[in-house]
Amino acid sequence: MEQSGFIVGFDLGTSKIVGLLARRNEQGVVSVLASESIASESCVRYGVVYNIEDAAGKLKKLIHLLENKTGKKIGKAYFSVSGKSLTTISRTESMVLPEESEITIGMVDDLERKAKNYQPENLDANYGVLAPELFVDGVRVEDFAGQRGTVLEGRYQVVVGRPNLRNNLRAVAEKAGIAVAGFTLGNLTASALLLKPEDKQKGCALVDCGAGTTTLSIYTDGVLRFMKVIPLGGKTVTKDVRALLNCIEPAAEDYKIRYAKVGKDRNKNLTDERSEAGVDVKELNKVVQLRCEEIVLNIQEQIKLSGYAQQISEGGIVLTGGASQQTGLEGMIAEKLQLPVRMAVPNRILINNVAELVQNPAYADVLSIFFFASKNCEKVAPRTEPVEEPIARQEQTPARPVVPPPVEKTTEKPVAPVPEAKPVEEPQKPTSVEGEKPKKKNIFEGLKSLFSEEE
């Protein structure tokens, strides 16, 4: 991407629509130039766009805010895909070779192409595949280079979901007057920002507590094993508070954040049962506790169904998402699941500014877009050809005839032409130098297939 251009990313969440405008340098470090957010209200539910007209109006307003901040025009943008229908299914692709052969990158690419082209049943869409576990003659290999065998096998996690997740985002972008540059699966690509490679290697569960949904992603041996979206989130808790206090949603959200606390110590050191706003804190805590317990029990059940409960006992639960900031939730999950729990800490090395956004879990999905995107999103004005002005005709005077000088006779013999010298070929440089340091592995390398760019 040209330095004069920029990349734009949007995340249409249940709570708010977030937009960022940023640049990425040659070292892969992102610099955010502008950020804005607008409340989604009711146009997005469970991470899915339900009211295209309303969402397009909000997106258009968000685009104007970003343009006014930077003085630039936005022509296209990338979008983060989410939704309660997203899940993963295991898929194995294999290749039988006629004789023992060396495994090549072309063979591995063919297997991945088959996994990407797999069409799941029930009209679900294939949203991408995760980097596979490779097996040669039944033995797992970390690196296939130099391996020989007769059977190559790739075991993939295919991300599937309803087709309308992407289609609705395309419709919103079209009505807002911009083109779609590409899509990414935010919940999964954000894991590279929030989890270290050693976390995924020893085993852990990333729990993204959003406003409309809670996404569970389980990693062991460095790869994703299981993902499930639970259709319960922070907004579900807010609705219960609203019903209890008979107030509007913004007030219920404020009371939940300011006064509510969950866990076994939720009523400890509670000197006054009523807040300065007249809210019964004990009753408020009881309502919030019950709903949070329901969410935690769903997480526990999905971990049990995944079959990887024992493999994440060391790494435990890593919490992220806006709703994860509920007071006491971290201790409550640790108590209920009997697992270590910690809050996710983003990798600050990859983003050189906007510390307040990096620390805000609500921005993790949209920030991950900028590590994959390559298209310039700046709106380029159409080029206009300069109009040539007519040249005034001038009267021409007849030119005098040129008389060639007389040729002098010579007795010298003609000189034979010198043959043209052939260029000297430079010796080719060796492709590898002894002692050369290997390139650092890109932490986003195994997630590239979760990112798609539009033609």
C-alpha cells in the first residue's frame, strides 16, 4: 500500500459500530490515524445486521466522522464478520501418492484448497479454514520440508456460518456508498493480538464476552481445536437490570457498570444497601449474578462437549470483550470452572500508538484487520486529461537549401568493424548463507485463510 494511502476497518457489533483508519509500515507495525464509534441500538443483534437501512445510515455517519478527522475521503473498507451461527467443524483432507515421494508446498496447497472449497450441509457458508495439522504416513510433522511418504493428510478446522453474515455487510456497505475491500473473522484473528504462541501451545480457552454473544475458542498444541458462539452477552444482563428497575436501557447499563458485582463476595462490605441513585444494590447483584451464572454454565458445558477440558487445565481461561469487565466476573468464572482465569493483554509491539484503544477489549477484533489488509482504501478522484490549447499558426519563411560540403578523396583502407563484446555473466549468489538468521515467524501466518479480499 502506498504511504499516502490508508486502510479502513469496521466492526458492526451488538453494542456499537467501531471504525478505525490506520496505516501499516513495512515492519508490520500499525499506526492508527483516527477512530470513532456509534451506538448500534437495535440494528445489530447477536453480532448480525438485522436492519440494513439503519445500519447503513450509522455507517455513513461514521465514515463522515473519520473523513472529517483526517481530511481524507474513504472509498472502500474492510469488515469484521461475527454472528451467533459461527462455529467450527473438523475436516480431514488426504492425498495418496503413487510411490514414496518428497512432500512439496504444492501438495499442501492442494489439500488446503480442497478444505476451502468444502461446502457444508444445511446451506451454511464456508468462512475459512485454520492452518492444519499435517500427517505423513500417519505421523504428525511440524515441518513438512524434506519429509517423504506415500500418504499426506491435513486435518482442518473449517469455520462455517449462515451466508447472510457476509451478504448483509455487503448490502450495508453498498447503501453507505463504499465498496467492500475484504472480510476477516474478528474473534479468531484477534487471538494473535491477545494470545502468545506459548499460550496456544500449552492449551487455553479464549472467552470473548461481547454485548450480544460470548465466543469460546479452545487452542491446544498451537492450533484451534474448537469454537462456539453462545447467544448470551452483556446486553442480556442489561435487559434483566432494565426489567428489574423499570428504566431505559442506557440507565440500566450505567447501573450495571457502576454498582453491580458478581461472585461469592458480591455483597461483602456493602455498608448501604441502596446507592445514591436509590438502586437496591443487593437485588441488583442478585439479578446480574443469576444471568452471569447462566453464561458461565454455558461456557462450562461447551468446554465439556469439546473434549478438551483436560488439555486447558494449565493455560485456563483468557477473558476479553467489553462485557468481561463486569466487576467480579473473573473470580466467578475461576470459582465455577475450577480453572485459572486472567484478562487478555494485547501485544503492544504491533501497534505504536492509541494505548487506550489497545487496552480496550472492544477494539481487538477491528484492530486485527490491519495485519492482513493490503488495499488502499482512500477514495481516488478520477483523473482528468489536460486540454491542449490550440497553437497560433505562424507564417513560415521558405528555408534556404542546404548545400553538402565537397567529399575529399582518401587513399586509406577501410577499417574492419570491431566485433561487439559479449556481456560478462555475474556468478549467481547462493540462495542461503551459512550462519544467516532465519526469518521470524509471522504470528498471523496461520490465520491468513480467515481473511478474504473482494475482487
